[in-house]
Amino acid sequence: MGDASRADRQSDAVRPMIAADKIAEAVRGLGRQITSDYVDRPLTLLGVLSGSIMFVSDLMRQIELPHQLGLIQASSYRGTATEPDELSINDEFLPNLADRHVVLVDDIFDTGNTMLRLMHTLERHHPASLKSAVLLWKKDRTRVELTPDYHCFEIPDAFVVGYGLDYNDEYRYLPYVGVVQTHE
Ligand SMILES: O=P(O)(O)OC[C@H]1O[C@H](OP(=O)(O)OP(=O)(O)O)[C@H](O)[C@@H]1O
Ligand code: HPA
């Protein structure tokens, strides 16, 4: 009860962009695609903390193949920043990726800096193959020579929250994606 009223209060400040049922439908589609692409291959999904937690846990349940889960942390948008700062990567929890087919799973591909750096870091672990899957792609903001291998939605250049994405560590719990209305 307390949680519901908190969610209602806070979501007043968020303009919905992608509804929860649309996200679920897109995640089901991506799960089907990965299922058909990785038949008979040892698959590891590698979730990028913290933003990917909802996406990776929903995606796992839509992949009808045995697979492993690993986690890696990458962080560059700190506090109330909507532009990236220095990227730090923590690969302490990484499982053995040698000879595994790895799909790196993140909530959003914005400038692309995080994904590019993670791909370089992971190549050093000798996976059999390495691809990226993101829920959201801000195509017009991409600043690197890389595009996501799989994506669910292309979105315009707006700072979005919900379904794992945060603004100042808030809003990750929202089941939909929306644009945060910041109060000046
Ligand atoms: O394409 P880019 O411009 O690099 O931005 C994308 C990255 O930024 C966010 O992570 P953040 O640094 O906010 O950490 P978090 O996942 O813990 O929120 C998001 O989860 C991506 O990992
Ligand atoms: O639009 C965004 N929202 C939340 N986190 C982000 N990290 C990069 N872009 C975004």
C-alpha cells in the first residue's frame, strides 16, 4: 500500500514514453530472436549493472535455451548528471567467458561510450563471440563507431527513466519508460 502511493506520487513527475506491455512484447521478440540465433551454442548473458537489472531478468525468461548469467558494472552518469563523466568499470564478478558466446545486455545505448569500452574490456576475456543487446537506442546521440547488435526501441534524445534507468538513483523501479520532468 505504501509502495503504491509512493509510485503514484513520484510518477507524476515522469511523462510515460513506452508502456510496460509494449516493453514486455519487445522483450519477448528479442528473446525469440536470441533463441533462434544461439541454438547449440554455449550462451552467456552479461548484464551491465545497475541499469540492466529488469531488462536482463525479463530477457532471461524469454530465451528458450540453457544459458549462464554474468554481471559487470559500468558507471558514468553520476547523481543528477545527464551528460557522461569518467567511466568506471568493475569486472570483479565476471564469470569465465573463454569460449562462451556472450551477449552484453544493457538498458540503453546513448553516446555508446559505455558499450564500446565494455566490448574492448571483454574481448580480453576471449569469448567465442561478443554481441550487444539494449532495450533503448538513442541513435541520434551515438558518438562512437559502433551500433548495438540487438535493440528493442529507438528513442529520441530525451533523458529517460524507469525499467531500470535512473535519474539521481531514483525511478529505477517504474515498470515503464518515461521522460523525467525536472523542476528548475
Ligand atoms: O551510451 P552511454 O552514453 O555510455 O550511456 C549508457 C550507459 O549509461 C547508463 O549507465 P550509468 O553510468 O548511469 O550507470 P547505472 O547503470 O548504474 O545507472 C546506462 O545504464 C548505460 O550503461
Ligand atoms: O537517458 C538516460 N536515462 C538514464 N540513464 C542514462 N544513461 C545514459 N542515458 C540515460
